[in-house]
Amino acid sequence: MINDSMNYKRITIFAKDTQNDMKRFIGHTILILLAEIFLFCPITMSQNNPYKINDQLYSYYQKCNSAIRKPEVLLMADTLFHMAKKKGDVKAQCLALNLKSDHYYHTDNIIALLKEKEKVADFARKTPYKQYIFGAWNRIITYYLRNWEYDTALIELKKYQSEALRLNNSYGIGQSYIQLGDVYFQQKMPQIAAQQYQQAVDYYKSAGKHNELYYPYYTLATCYTTLNDYKKAEEYTLKSIELSPNAKAKASAHLNLLRIYIRTKDFAKAEEVIRALKHYKESDILQTGALQNYYIIMATYFIQTKKYDDAMTYGDSIKNLQIQWELKSRIYEKMKDFETAYTYQLNSALMRDSLFQARNNELLANYNARFNNQKLELEKKQLTLQNTEMRLNRLQDREKMMLLEKEQTRIELENRNLQLEQQQTAIELEKAETQKQRLEVIHKQEQLQRIKMEQETNQRKIWVVFSILILISGFSSIYAFTRRQHARHLKIEKDAAEKARQQAEKADKLKSAFLQNLSHEIRTPLNAIIGFNDLLNDADAEFSEEERSELLGHLHTNTYLLLTLVNDVLDLSKLESGNYSISLSSVVLPELCQSTLAGVAHRVAEGVRLELKQPDTEIILNTDAQRLQQILTNLLVNACKYTSQGSIVLAYEIAGTSIIFSVTDTGCGIDKEKGELIFQRFEKLNSMNPGFGLGLSICRSLTTLLGGKIYLDTQYTGGARFVVELPLHPPV
């Protein structure tokens, strides 16, 4: 029969991965809470999540955690990092980087995990959140322990502890004690492991980090349970429950408490713990390893209480066949069915031996690989030493050769100097002879030069007379040509002056029309504002709350209209002067569209639906968020003016290398012939509606600045639909 201690050891091995995951999660959570309280409490008090980051970012972080084993979580982590960077949330950026480490840990990719650990550490060192330097490091050590590479884990742990002490980081120092305890506990040395966990408790108490004590208490309880010291085990388990940071941690501590009460046969207390654990299971808090641990402990409980059918039911839920068969062997033994009990016990023993042999083979392979690597390294060093000696000998020989070559070169140089002196003497003689010949040549050239000059003088006289005749003829031609050109320029200038006069008259008329329209449009809301304001300020007037609210609404509407008119005029002025600046940045389209719809919701007529249609995938566009929102707002406000029933829909989608936005309404619509006219300045479909008729013109100018285009969809007949096409990757 399997004794209780042996059974618990196997259960502990089975649940070790789950405990390690929970240990990392709880350690991170406690440290982040402490850092937030002591460093950034005034900033993040309004953020309702364990990490005290932006609530929207935390929601996306939870989605990433739910897909931690899937490859797409790497892209999701990058998205979370960029979202956090945009919001200025440095802690959320650290969490986003750690998501990649968690993915590589769960997929057993140790090479990628080691690289990612350096990236996370480099980023975290530049932030106030130094604890994230050790997040991926924890995963690396746990990976080595899980694969029985204790030597490698201890080497890594030594570096870990040195870095924590260098930074004086309380999280890293405390975790180094806990990690060392994990190493000893996994090697079946619970007494030494308990000493390390106790050091972690003492350190956290001395540092005032009482919120960090949950996990050291939990591991101490596990050690004392293994050592059969159930009084201390119960004491530390109750302390860990009291300090548990979340429901998952409490559930794990309750599992350990139930194990203690089963060992001590205190079934009354066990019943209370079972009720709490059933609540955790119904709330879906017990998952993966913790859930399997729950099935094992519950099966053990029902064996102790002789409820063998219930024990069999829980045993069937255990995925680890070795543990399942051991429990069934105990159940059938208690039921006096010794043949079946023996069968299950035999199968369990065979599987245990197989697993043990596989583990030994793996360890042996690792040690052989290390031995071979060390042997190769030694041979490599010996070859390097031999090569170095050979290179040294070659260098010495080369040095001797260089000395001999230097002496030979000196002798050759002296011989060359003597030859040069002889050549110099010969050259001097040749120079003297050449000088004599050159003087004779110069004398002959001077005689020839005099004869040539006389000939040139005669020719020059002839050319002077001929040139005078040509100049007289040329001046006559130039004078005639100049007269014709002058007459042509006079005609061109006259035509230009006439055209400028016509343009000036046209501009004067446009200015007059603009000023007349401006005075009319501004006077209307100003008169309304003054009138409603006088009514509200009249001491003799008595209004009900409904009337006063209506007057205030009119006052707000006319004020907003006046502000819109002024903004349109200012935008037009900036566009005309070329001072309109564009600032590109990464824009999360769902957020921008939701914000735009919220800004115009109050302008929608009663009974009209305001909708947003968007693809399922989140799109980040590199553009000017303010200018894009201004374009969409103008289009939505126009739709609100002309739509009294039906719906107004803002939609966007990706088409090739462009993203297409559309604003569709069920209003009165626009004639096809006016599809381009409406984008001109001061053009309005209905002169009774307020405004200058500048909105669509400004939209077209802004769209052009963003590298896109805007137009009216003339194929749509259910109202009006405006389309804006922007490039996904605009040129810088």
C-alpha cells in the first residue's frame, strides 16, 4: 500500500509547474502593488486593476495572457507595448515585454527565452520598475529546474542574486532566497529548503515588505507538510491565506490546508475547507494544475472517509495516469478487491519505472553532452596553444629575415645614390647644351614674329573697314527688330493689365460676398446669444426649470455654431497661407472613431441611429490623428444636418495599400451634378442651414495634405455617402 508521504511527493511533482506559475504571478503582483503605493500612488489611484495600469491596457493584457501559448501572442504583445507607449504607461510596457518571455517559457523555447530576458532587462533598467529585470530570469531558472538541470539553475541563480544585490532590489533579493529553496525542495531536501524560505521571510520583514510574505509562507507550509510537522504547516498555511493577493492564491493555500487536515484526520475542519474549494471550482478559479491537484486531494479525502464511489469519480478526472492508477489501487485495496488493486499498482509501478528510466536517460545524455563539450573545449585550447607557439616561431623567423632585408636594402640604397649623382652630372651637361640650342631657336622665332606682326597689321586694317560696314547694317536691323518687340510687349502688358483688372474685380466681388455672408452668419448666432442671455439675466422674468434648460440649450447651440464659423475661417486662413502643419503618429482607429462619434452624438436628430462599422482586427494607421478626426467630424456634422430619420454610419476598411473611410446617411441626398460643386468654397446645398459652406472645402484640403482624396459616392441613392481614401503608409 502507498503511504501518505510518498503519495504527497508524487502529487507535489505533478503540481510543481502550476505552483511555479502562481509563484511568479503572485511575486510580480505584490511587487507592482508596493511600487505603485510608494512611488506613483497619486497618479494611479483611479486605476482599478492589480497592476495599477491603464484599465484599457489591463483588459488587453488579460486577452494576451489567455492566449499565452499561441504564436499570435507575440504580435499582441507588440501591440500592447505600442499602446502603452502612446499612453505613457511605462509599467504596461514592462508587462508587454514579459508576455513574450512567458510565451517562450510555456513553449519550452529556452534559446528565445534567454534572448528575450536580455531585452526585458535592458528596458527595465531604464525605468523605475527594476523588478521586471528578474521576471524572465525567474522563468529561465524554473525551466532548468523543471528539466532537472540543477547545476545550470544554480549557476544562473548565482548571477541572479549578484544582480539583485548590486541593484539593492528587494524583489530580486527575496526571490533569490525563494528560488534557492525551490532548488533544494525539488531535490528532495525539504529541511534545507525550509531554511531558505525562512530567510526570505526574515528579509521581507526586515525590509518592511509584509505584502510579499504570501509565497514564502506557502512554501514553508509545503516543506513542513512534507516533513510531517503538521502544526507548523497549518500555522504557515493560515498565514498565507491571510496574505493571499487574489482568489487563485487563496485556492492553492486551501488545497494545502485540506491536505494537512486529511493527514491529521481532522475531518470536521476538512469539511469546511472542502466547501470553500467547491466554491473556487464553481467560480472557475481552479484551473490546469491546481484543478488536477484538487481532484487528487479530494480522491484521497474520500478514501480516508471510506466513500469509495466518490473517490473513484474524482480519480477518473486525474489526467496523470500514474497517479490515477495509484489512487485506484488504494481504492480497490480498501474495497478488498486485491486482484484489481494489484493490476493498477503494477501498471503504476511500470509507468513510474519508465518515467524514472526516461529521466535518468535524459540526465545521462545531458552529462555526456557536457563531458564531450568540455573534452572538445580542452582539445580546442590545446590546438590553440600549439597554433600560438607556431605563430610565435614564425614571427621570430620573420623578424630575422626582416633584419637581413633591412641591411640589404641599405646597401642597395647607397648604390642607388651613387648612380643618381652620376646621372645628375650627365643631366647638367645636357641642360647646358639644350640652353644654347634654345637661345638660337628663340632668335629665329623673334625674326618670324616680326614678319607675322606686319602681316597681321595689314589684315587688321582690312577687317576694321569691313566690320564698320557690318556694324552699320546690324544696327539698322536691331533697331527695326527692337521696334517690333516693343510693340509686341506693349500689347502683352495691355492684355495682362486687362486680365488683372478682371481678376481684381472678381476677387472684390468674392470678398464682398464673403464679408456679406460672414456678417450675416455671425450676426445670426450673436443676436441669438445676446437675446437669450438678456432673457436669462432679466431679474423680472420668471422661468420654470424646463424653460431655463431650453434657453440654456439654445444659448449653447448658438455659441457652438459661432465657434464653428470662426474655426472654419481660421482653418481657411491657415490653408491659404500654407501654415497648416501635419504631425504623423500611430493612431488606433477604433479609439479615434469611437471618440469622433461621441463628439457628434448630441447633434443627431431624435430617432436617427449613429453607428460604427469596423473590421474585427484592430488597425493602427500612421497619420495625423487631429486632422483625420477633423475630416470625419465635418462629414458627420453635415450628415446630422440633413438626416431627420434612418441612420448615419461611419465605416472603414483596408483596400490594398489604402484605408477607406465612409460616412453614409439616409437624408435628402445630393444631385450627381453637384458632386464636385459642393467641394468649392461658400457652396451650400441649402442656404437656410447655418454655416459658410467651407466645411467640405476644408475637408478636401486636409485630405490632400494627408496624401489622400475625398469624393461623393454618386452611385449611392439612399441619401448621401462621402468617401475618404488615405494611404496606409504615407510618405514622410
